[in-house]
Amino acid sequence: MTTIMRDAVSPDLRTTLRALKLGQMLETLPDRLTLARQQKMTHADFLELVLADEVTRREAKSASLRARAAGLDPGMRLDTWDESAAVRYDHQLWNELTSLRFLDGPHGALVLGPVGVGKTHLACALGHIAIRRRRTVHMASAAKLFKRLKAARLDNTLDYEMRRLATVELLILDDFALQPLGPAETADFYELCVERHQKAATVVTSNRTPEEWLSMMADPLLAQSAVDRLASTAHELIIEGESYRRRQKPAINHATSVSIDEEKGNHHDHS
């Protein structure tokens, strides 16, 4: 039946759809024609159906491009999160965060926990949700972001970079305080916190607590001021449990493994 319907899409219709930049519609049109005949749709209902398909396709493509531009990992979405992972966190708080109501506060979120429990994945998933809701997002590891700001100082584009980071609706700073922050990095972090405080939402992932951040920064006064602004308006999602990455560790197939001595023996046998 599907083959017959595919034949029903005439060459002239194919040419017309491509001329209107609707060529992607050809992938689903045969199946939609079948559905329309089975359900005896009116012409208006059929037109609404195929145009809705096109809107969905275009929105998905647009979201994918915007997510890439925002620095989001395409594989770290809400639907790819492994619910069976051996980690614990406040699911009620997580559900509240996925609603994105915190963006309107605006408030922030601190996603804290040991290495490998999925902090980056959850933060990135929030970014993807925001992208689909047409909110502006930027995600970067703290190390790369501070390195970029350091380079901006050298080519006199620091003001531009800071304005861009200050105005994005959702800034996701990943792996913060993994390493000590020098004077310039501390100053940049302070300025970001001041500029975004009560104006835009910031999500930070870290395997250290905000109290531990203080000792990681070069200037105690700037550190205290920045951390106080950030933490006072942020939800705190703490993730505990085993490393999420351990499940990705490759397994050894003992049935087919060969020892080094056996391999050497086989080599000598064939020499």
C-alpha cells in the first residue's frame, strides 16, 4: 500500500515542493496520504496535518542548530538521562528546575556532587529545554570560559565578551573550581556574578561546595562577594551516588581472550 502511495507523488508535485523548499515533506507525504485516505480526511484537515509536520521538522532543526551554537552536547538531553543510574537527588527539585520557572525569577541553580554522577548531563539537559522554549543559552566549562576571557583581554574584546555573557538568559558554567582561580579569573567570575545577579539565571556544576570555592580563588573579598550573590539566589541540587561513567567501562570477553604467553606461543607456531 505504501509503495502505491509513494508512486502517487507525481514528479510535478516533487518539483513544486522542492521549489517551495518543502522537499523534506516528501519523506512523510506518502504515509500521510495513506492516513488521509484511511481516515477520509477533508482537504483542509490533510493540509493542516502535512503543514504541522513541516513546522515540527523546522523547529527541531532550528533547535538543533541553536543548541550547537550554545555549546550544548547533543547527547545530553532529558530523554537520554539514564533513570536507572545509581545516583540520588531531590526529584521534586529537579522537576521544578525542568519547568524553567527559575529563569523568570531570575534565580540560578548549583548542581553539586562527586565526579561522574551526571552533573554536566543534567545541566546540559536544562539548556536543551531552554533552547526549545526559545530562551538564549550559553554553556561552557569554567576552564575554557576563563581561558577565552583571558584571550579577549589580549585582543581588546573583553567588554564585548562580558556583555554577551552578562545578557544571555541562561548561562551554564560547568566544572567550576576544578582548579584554583588566579587573580584575573577571580575578577572575571566576580564581574559575571555582579552583572547577572537578579537579572539572568546562572547554573553552575561543581564537585566542590560554595564554601570550598572561596579557598580556590585568589582574592578572598571578591570571592566572598561573588559566591554570596550566586548562592543566595540559587537552588541547590545535590547528586550523590556511584560514578555514572563506571557503567560505560568496557567489559572483557573472557571466552575469547588470549593471554600474552598464548599469543607468543601461537606466533612461534606460525613462524
